Amino acid sequence: MIKKKYLPLGSIVLLEGATKRIMIAGYFVKSDDKIYDYCGCLYPEGFLSSDSCLLFNHDQIKKVYYFGYSDNEDKEFKDRLKDFVNGVK
């Protein structure tokens, strides 16, 4: 499924079935031959260890608590990311 819009880095979300919020820290992560839309860390704890990156997809997000910072540089990056994702998926 191709996403039309990615949330900005720093956005705080709650995933379906979860009780703890996640801060988005990256995009388009590959793990075990599966590609995820986002990687993140627990909020407010942050990355507690090198293996504490949480991988999830946009359709798993139940609620957005905070919309991260976005400017022209971010928008340009997202345009390139969408082109890249469309070529891979």
C-alpha cells in the first residue's frame, strides 16, 4: 500500500492495541525482508538501547497526539521518499 503522506519526524502516535505512545524517528525501514513505513521509540523514554527501535505501518496508527515539525526541506524530502517508495513497492 503506497502512502500519500508520511507524518513528520517527531510526531507522537498511539498504535492500535497499544497503551504507550511512540515518537516517529525514521521512515521506510527494512527488517527481515519486510518494509515498514516508520520506525520509532517509546515516548517519552526515547531509544533505550540499540535494539529498541519499533517498526510499524501507517495503518496501525490509531491516534496522532502531536504533529512533528515540517518545513520546505521536509516537504522536499517527502516528495523524494514517495518517489522512491513508489519505485520499490
